[in-house]
Amino acid sequence: MTTPHPHLTLPPAPPASSPSGRGPGNRRTMVAGAVAALVLLLVAGVAAGWWMTTRDEDTAPFAGRPRVTDAAAGLSYAIPEGWEHDGQQKLISAFTSSVTKKQTGGEGGSTVLAGRAGAVPQAALQRQAERAARSNAEFFYPDGSSEPEESRPTTVDGRPAHTVALKVSPGKPGTGTPGHLRLTLIAVDDSRSAFLLGVAQPGEPEESRELDKVMESAALGK
């Protein structure tokens, strides 16, 4: 169980157990449901609902690939070749669906998690997205550090959103293999928002680009 961050308005939920059987001590292992810091945005207890679809006519990243359609979050996103979506994986209440890619040898990998959040005004999207990204970097890399790579407004199906990317390091600067964290927060309507959170370890260019494309494949209500 992770210690609550003092600046959060709600205490974080405990991380779920790792599908590989490892405990929460190895936080840099990509475990769906392990990112507790986003609870500051979340309405707990949302029932998850998802199914897989394809979008052959789409020109978005990974067009034609199967997709997770997350009814609880109100969005969908692609499942690239080599990634897995386990609909039976139990996530903490902060998250409603996920896809993962394991690294050869079982160390590291990539994960993208989706969830539903409370209302976030457009004017607050940047502040909330940057705050949540930093908090999750602290959770995944409690002894490490993070550096901003990108923070920009964007849209998802015409709705305002904000994307933040961080370079995250597992230890002191210059030690360990840096990872890549990206968070996109979407103002779905005046009553709710949704998010995608992605982490790749190691954050090499190929892994980072693939993770970013999964995030960019997001669509609302499809």
C-alpha cells in the first residue's frame, strides 16, 4: 500500500496485485491498476464496462486493430499487435480498463490505463493533468525524478483535452534506465472527464512512440 501524497484531496486507493505475482515493491514493473495518485480526479466505485471492437475505416493510429471500448470511461483505444487486454484483470476502482505489453524476460514493459473522472473545467485541464502526471511519476519512481518533455492542449473527438509527457528516472540523475510517462485528460462534458495514463519502461524511442500512438488512438463514445 502506498503512502497518501499530502497534497491530494482524496487518499489514494491501494495498488492492485501484479499479474506476475510480484508485490507492490517493484513499482516500475508495469502493473495495470497500480497508479493510485489519480484518485484526486476520480469518482470511486464506477462500474467498469468494456468490449472489443474494430474500426477498419479509421485513419487513427492502429486503424483496423481491435479496440477496447470502455463504457464506464466513455472512450475507446487500440490494442496494438503484441499487446494484451485481459478483461478479467481486476483493477482498483480508479481504473476501468487497461492494455499491457510485457518486455522479454519479464522486466519492465508498457501499460495504458483508462478511467473516468469528475468534472474538470477546460481552464483547469493543464493544471490537473500536470499535477496528476507528476504524482504518478512519484508513485512509479519513489526514489527517482521526472523531467517535463511535453505539455500541450489537444482535442479528442472535438472535446478539449490536455496531454503531459514526462521523462522519469528510477534513481539519481544519470543512474538507471529512464522511463516514459504520458497522461491525457479529456473534458468529456460539463459533468465528467476521462483519462488515459501510459507508462513505458524503459522509455526508449520505439517503446515511447508505440505508447504514444496507443494514447493518440483514443476516441470518445465508440
